[in-house]
Amino acid sequence: MTKTKQSFSYLFITGGLIGLIYWIIVFGEKLHPKLAAAAPNADTANSQWTNFLNGLANNLHHPLAILLAQIATIILVARVFGWVCTKIKQPVVVGEMIAGILLGPSLVGMHFPELSANLFPKSSLGNLQFVSQIGLILFMYIVGMEISLKTLRDKAYDAVIISHASIFIPFTLGVGLSYFLYTQFAPPGVSFSVFALFSGIAMSITAFPVLARIVQERGINKTKLGTISLTCAAADDVSAWCILAALIAFVKAGTFINGLFTVVMAIGYVTIMIKVVRPFLQRVSEKHSTAEGMTRPVIAIFFLVLILSAYTAEIIGIHALFGAFMAGAIMPDSESFRKIFIDKVQDVALVLLLPLFFVFTGLRTQIGLLNDPYLWQITALIVFTAVLGKFVGSALAAKYVGQSWKDSLSIGALMNTRGLMELVVLNIGYDLGVLSAEIFAMMVLMAIITTCMTGPALDLINKTFKNKTQENSAVAKSL
């Protein structure tokens, strides 16, 4: 059959079916009582146009339409600021963090209130938060997969000392700082112990994912400096999340005894994940270790473990994000197997969903609250304490175990990177009511500033010691 005959047959059959549908509708209309036919006039036409516009307006304000508009706007702005940051040698996450703050009340909400009210109405923030939490769960799953428990078990002595120092020194400084901040900035009803412990955790966080990408971009991931830094950051994240999970348990439980019950349940949950679930996943990975063997049922098993782990942690009272982190940490040790899952998850998590979290954080961050020079002095004090604890504490610990001054200072600069992990912790504290709006804004600024410091600090350290090396060489030649 030629194409002409095929086209003619197609038109004939289609036209016949359309005609049949028309006649069925005509006869079907006779089954319904006749309505008085209104003569078309200008008023009727205007009314129909008005109804159409009203329907369009209702569609624009539908929760799904608002959420999709928010996602499109957030991804676009986050990509633009992320691109700008790469041009000035800053991590992409810095641009996304800044974009989130600018889309909030600190800029758009202040200067374009109508746009902000239409794009981010209060009624839509719940949907935005839940979707961003899904992104965080996937992100924490990736963080857990990037941290190898085997590496932590086998970590070198140097890494142990530096890691512990980079946790306890800033933690102690954070607790000490909270003594001066508690009376003025702690929310009503929050005990000093909870406020102090949370301040300590906020000061001792290191952003392992951002640090890992900085180390990789600079080509030092296989050097001793890179290995020690990554191991310390991984140990930091594991320790900080365990401390945070225990603190969340006590805050949610309300009393010390109930908090102990929650901690006992959490220990049982972690034991089951390591002793029961992890061997099961290891056996599954051994049978399906290639990309071809990674069938949908196998992928479903691992994602089901992720969801159930996050669900269990949330029910116990130690937060779903810890459950997601734990599900990633117990993944099989095979790097190739983990890479397959990371590749499947990270594009959706990092590009599509995670920027929503930055903007949700930005909507909570009100820089305008810091409207007094005294508050900016407190912000500077918080930043100084954070840098003193992480940068100086880690550098001195590294020098203590025999590292050169160059490597010691570089380790300090890397460990001072807080990035997204700090925002996650701060949002948990804000949700629990431990942090006031002012302290939240101050610590968000601290997270951005300390993350921005990493690249320039490393460049300055390399330049300084390179110049010293050249001077020493020149002196040696002259002698």
C-alpha cells in the first residue's frame, strides 16, 4: 500500500470515528432536559472571558502550580549563583547558599514584597519544606555512602588525634560562648544545657562533601594531606551526627529518663543496621556487583532500606536524616557498587531537590534582624570562635602529631569548611526551637563565611610557603 493510500485510509477512518462520536453526543444530549438557549451578546462574551481569566488565576494559585514555579525559580537562581562562584574559585554550594538567602526576606522579601508573597506564600512553605526534606534525605544517603566505615576503622593515628581535636576544641569553645549568649538570645523555655550543647555541635561541624570536592578539585585527594583531611572530616561527621542524634533524643523526649530510653532504642537500631542489615546488603551486592546486574528489584531493596531506616530514626526520635546517613554508611564496601548508587541519586538530589533546602533556609534567615551594631559584633564573635576552634585547633593538633606547618595549616583550613552540613544542623535546631531567629541568622552567616574562607586560605598558605621555599633556596645558593 502506497503512502498516499495509507494517508487517505487514515483520514477516512479518523473522520468516520469523529463523525460517529459527534452523532453519539447529539443523540446523548436528548437524554438531558433542554436548557433555555441564551442568545449570545456582548455581556455574555465578557462574562465568559472573565470566567476564563478567573480560572487561569485559580490555576496559577494552585499548590502544585506554585510548587513548580518555586522549583523552576530556585533551580535557575541557584545555577546562576553557583556558576558565578565557580568563576571566583568558590564551591558551587556557596553560590547556592547565597542564592537561598537572597530569595528570602533578606533581599527579595524586603525590596519586592509582592513578588515574594506571590512566589513564596506562607501557605506553600509546608510543601516546600517536605520536598526539600526528601532532597536532604537523599543527600545524607550520599554523604553516608561517601564515608567508608572500613577506612574509619583503619584510620591512622594522626587522623585520630586531629579528628578528636577538631571536634572537642570547637565544641568546648561553642559551649563557652553559649554562656555569654544564653541570657539574651536563647528562646524562652530552652535550658542552658541544651542551648550550650547545640552551640557546641554547630561549632564543631565539618562539611565532608564540600571538603571532599575541594580536595579532589585541587588534585590532592591521593596525597597524605588529602587522605588525612578526608579521614578527619569523615570521623567528624560521624561523631557530630551521633552527638546530635543523642541531643535530639533528649530534646524531643523532654525528660532525662525518656531521653535515655530514646538513646537505648537508637543504640539498638544502629546495632541492627550494622550487624543484620549491612551483611544482608553485602550479600546482595556480591550477587549484583555490576551495572548490568543492578536490576530494578535490587535497586528497590536498597532504596527500601533507606526509607525504612529514615522512618525508624524519625519514629525513635533521632531525626530521619540520621537514618538516611546510617543507611548510606552501611552500604557495601565496594567503591564501584557505591558509585553506581551515588550516580543514580546525586543528580536528582543535588541539582533538583537540594537547592529547595537552601531557599527554605533563606526564607528563615532574616538578616534584617541584625539591625544593630552590637548584633553584628556578636556575629563577628561567633565567626571568630568558629574559626579559632576549627582552623587553629585542627592546625595545632596536626602540628602536634608531626605534620609540617604547611600541611598543618592546610588541614586547619579544610576542616574549617562547614557548608551545607552546618545548615542542616542549624535547621534542625531551629525546628526544635533551640535557636532563636537572631542566632539562626548569625550562624548561617558563619557557615557561609567559613566555607568561603577555605579556598583563599589554601591559596594563601601555598603562596606563603612557596615564597619561603624560594627564599631558603636563594639563601642556600648564596652561601
